[in-house]
Amino acid sequence: MERRIRILGIVLVVLYLGLFVQLNNIQVLRSQALDTSPGNPRVAAQLYDQPRGQILSSDGQILAESVPSPNSLYKYQRVYPAATASLFANVVGFDSYDYGLDGVEAEYDKYLSAHTRPATSLRDLLTNRTTVDDVTLTLNAKLQAQVAAALATIPGSPPSSAVVITPSTGAIDAMYSSPSYDPNPLVSQSIPTEVAAWDAENAATPNPRLAAAYRTTYEPGSTFKIVTSAAVYDHQPALAKVDYPPEQCVNVAPNETNVPICNYGLGTPQGPETCGGTIVPALAQSCDIVFAQLGVALGGPALAAEANAFGFNQPVPLDLPYVLTSVFPNPSTFVQNTPQLAFSAFGQGNDQASPLQMALVTAGIADKGVIMNPHVMAQIRDSQGNLVTTYAPKPWLRATSAATAASVTSLMRGVVTNPLGTAYGIFPASEDVAAKTGTAQTGHHQTNDWLVAFAPANQPKVAIAVAVPAQPSSATGAGTTGPVIAAIMAAALADLP
């Protein structure tokens, strides 16, 4: 009996010591971390008992603001005005109690949330310096609405997206993904409302929060011929003068496979189209067999190096979270697989690109071979209107030389001006547009339809990419994307300075 009492006493002492250690761990060692933990209800209460700064468009529209809500759980409610909520959801994001932050709300949270302004004078030390900052975006609300309206004209309202960028600065002027969503339920102070909205978006196909413009990739199809063309001038300029005979199909690797590479139309009653020539008519007509042979002649390492120079296989430094990286295959995958290299040369096979990536490729050609760092923040001001910071444009990549960019610009002009060009008749001559269409065949008689363009070609103000995946099989994609990008181009040239 005495032994049992002794054991019990030892156990109680050990438990007491454990409790003592844990209390000191919580109250001393971990007190700061627990005090500031996002899971601490007191921290959440402090956050939502303070307003956040406004998010505004470049033309002064309020896109997000905090308003008093004295009858709710917290003192302030985040609100996204109805007129612009779904227009900007995939850029502005949300500030949700249950699901955290996304978009600009996340990227610039340290400015938007209440923080202590640095003291700049003795008087400041004696005053309350708690402040919030307002973030003004590069995106134009009027143009954003016009982009959304243009995409809405596509029959059947399929998933689609468009990116509009100023080549010389990298400023995103508009970026819209359809379908979009209303972020207001996600910032509700009713937890069931937030959960219901989140679950509904997760159940949708595609999930509207995926932001197709920069969080989704597709086979870029013939828009990738811009990169292949640049690779020709950069690595083997003599290839630009090679005159390939007109064919329907070619076998690029007779020693590896008897499977031919064919132009559009394989399996149709009329059969594949016939085309050939040098790179000049080949880009205008988007001749797959010519670019297949150009890609094989260049070789995997050269083509991959050019793709990497244009931003593939590396994170795009856009100031938004979760930007998806576009992919060009490793050259090793083409060893003893020459047909895959041929397919990659005209944007199929394992090529994957986001609309943002193809807008940057287009902007790089427009800006004499330089791709500027893309950004959505224009400036940040404090609650007194004082400038806190402004975005300074800076280069991201030197994708190619100015001479190559000029040569590719000439090719892209031919896509619009040549009567056989795949974008002929889409744009008025007064706009002086350089463009490239694209259709990536995805199987099941469907194509990813693309069109990228910049204008004016001699002094570019704007570059645009439009993508509409999984469309009924199309020869060029211009039937779907042409009217859309024509409307966006006209609006951009009219709205932007």
C-alpha cells in the first residue's frame, strides 16, 4: 500500500511539473506567437474591428472598401461594390474570415490593413499614427467592363479570358476571366453564407476562383509560332529563306515513325489544307507543316532556349498570388521523339501557356524584344492622400533582339494584311495591327482558340491576348476570337492614353 502511494505521489509530481512547464511555455515562451496568431479570436476581432484601405481602379472607381457595420459581429464590413464586384473578383480577390486573403487583398495586405505610420516628427510621437493605405490599380474599370462585354458575346458563353497590357511599362490595363464570381458572400459575417459560397464555387466547372487569365494554362496552338519565328531569326536566320514545297502532310522523322504531321483538316472530307513557302507566307497562313520543319531544323535545345527567353518555365513576377507557370518541354523529351518537337514548334504537344504568358510574349515583340515586369499596382497613398509608393516600370526579360522583334512584327502584320492571312479583315487598317491566331487541337473535335495582337505596330500602345478553350473544331480560331479581340482592341486604343 505504501509503495502504491509513493508511485502515485511521483506521478502527481511529474504531472504537476508538466503542467508548470506547459503553463510557462504558453504564457512566456509562446505568448507573443499566440497573441498574434491568425487563429486567435482576439486577433481576428482586432482585424475586423478596424477598417481596411480602399482598392481603386486607375479611373477612380472604388473596387473594395470597408464600411461600418455596428449591428454585426465586427465593427467593419468589407464590401465590393455591386457594379464592379464580379468584374474585378479575380484581380481584387477577397478578405474572408474563414478562407483568408486572395488577389490584391493578399498581395498588398500590409498596406491595406491598419498599421502604424512611421513617425517623421516629434509631434508624430504624441499622436495616434494608426492608418490604412489605399491601393490604386493599373486596371481601367471602363475597359475592364468592355472586355467582359466582348467575351460575353461568344455563343454559348464558354469559359474564356483576356489580358490587355501596355508593352512599354508592363501595366495590366484589363484582365478578365469568365466565369467570374461575386466575392461579397465570401466576406460575409455569416459563416454559413461564406461556406455556402465557397462550396458552390468549388463545385462549379471551371471553378471561377481559378482566374483563367493567369491561373490556368492551355496548349497555345499557333500563337506559339511567334516564339518559333523569333528562334529562327535568333538561332538560324538562314532558315527564314528556306522555301518549303506546298504539302498537306510531312514526315519529319522517317527513321523514327511513319506518322505524318498534317495541316488543319485531317479527317475532314476535304482533307488537310495544302500550304508551304518561306516563313513569311507560312506565318500569315499559319502553315503547320512549315513550322514543324522549322522546329526540327532548329532543334530542341534552340527552341527550348527561345521559349525560356520569352518566360516559359519560370515564375511570372505579376504582383498577384498563385500565378501559374507556363511550360515548354525539356529538350531531352525530344530525343528520339522528333514528331513531339515538330508539334511543340506550332504550340501543341506538351506546350502549355496561360493567356497572361501569351500577352507577355506579344508585348515582348511589341516592345522591341523586352518583356516588362507585369504589374497591377499603380500607386499607394495613405489616408491623408500622401504618396506612399508608386510602381516603377522595370524589365523582366530581354526575350530577343530589337532586330528579331522587328522581323517578327513584319510577319505578324502579314497575318492581318495578307488576303490569305488568318486574321485578314478582322481589324480596320487604321489601327495598324500585328496579330497571330491560334487553334490547338485537343481531341474530340475541339480546339483551344486564341488570338494575340498589338497595335499600332509601328508604335505599340497595347498588347492583347484572348483565349477560348474547348471550342468546336476550327481552322484558325479567328471565327471565335476575332470579333472579341477586335472589340477589345478598338476599346483599348480609345480608352487608354
